[in-house]
Amino acid sequence: MRVTDFDPFSDSTIESPYAFYEALREEAPTFKPKGADCYYLSRYEDIKQVTMDPERFSSNIVAILLAGGSGRLSMFVPPHLPFAPPDVLALQDPPIHRVQRKIATAGLGKGFVQVLEPQVRALVDEHMDAVLAAREVDWMDAFAFQIPIALTLDILSLPRDDAMTVKGAQRLSLFQMVP
């Protein structure tokens, strides 16, 4: 399939984006979706070059999606998305990024990471046991989402059963911030 045959936000592309990623890499390593004021990059060297040049390229997806100054989401945001993207450290440009990073990492020295290591290993083992038993895994669902939220809830002494509630509240509050 050609890159233009894909709807990046369709359920099928979101569920299995790999054919879309391959088409991007092969046909359009720098791709501007129709109606968008941003580009998709699909090759490592291009992504690395852009992320290292915040003077010319922004990481602030919230600002990109709210482009135009009206405070409303741009036309590029699919209407079926129930939330706006989070305004977090990884999605900020300097100087805000530096300030947020300093605050976020102030208590996260080497000792903090070492203290958490046994807990992280236990979480990974727990999830790996389930993966091995199932013999199939959606990596993002089984690890990239589950382990960080479980660790965060454990640190905050909240029940792990509240994971979806916490994620839902985060998404809802972000959505409500955007008129």
C-alpha cells in the first residue's frame, strides 16, 4: 500500500501501524499529512537531527495542535480522539523543558533508581510470566503502558486496580483544558 492509502488515525492503523510505518520509511520519510501543520519523520537519522535542533523544530505537540491562536484544536486533530495530548516534559521545547526537567529529576538521583530496581524487576517478571503463558503479546499494552502506571501507583500507594481510572482522569482533564 502507498502511504497516502492510510488514515493514520483509523482504528486499523492504530491497532497495527506497522504497514503504515513501512510505507512512510519507503515512500515518504518526511511526510506532511493532508491538512496538517506538521510532518511525520520515520527514519532514525532524521528524527535525531530534528530533536537535536529545538531552535528550528518544536517538540511541543500541544502548541502544534492548538496552532492558530484560537485556543481550539486544529483541524488536524481527529474528532474521535477523546483527549488532547499531555503537556509533559518530553513534549516541551527549551526553556520550559529545562525547567520541567530540573523539577522532575530533582529527587530522582542514582540512589532513587537503585531503590526502585527490585520493584521494577518484579513488575517486569510478573508481566513476562503472563506474556510467556499467553505466547503472544502486544508489547505496548503489556509493558510500555502497564509497567510505568503500576510503578507510579505503587510509589503513590494507590491500588493498581485504579490504573484505568487514573489514566482516564488524566485524559479527561486534558480534554477539558482544550475548548
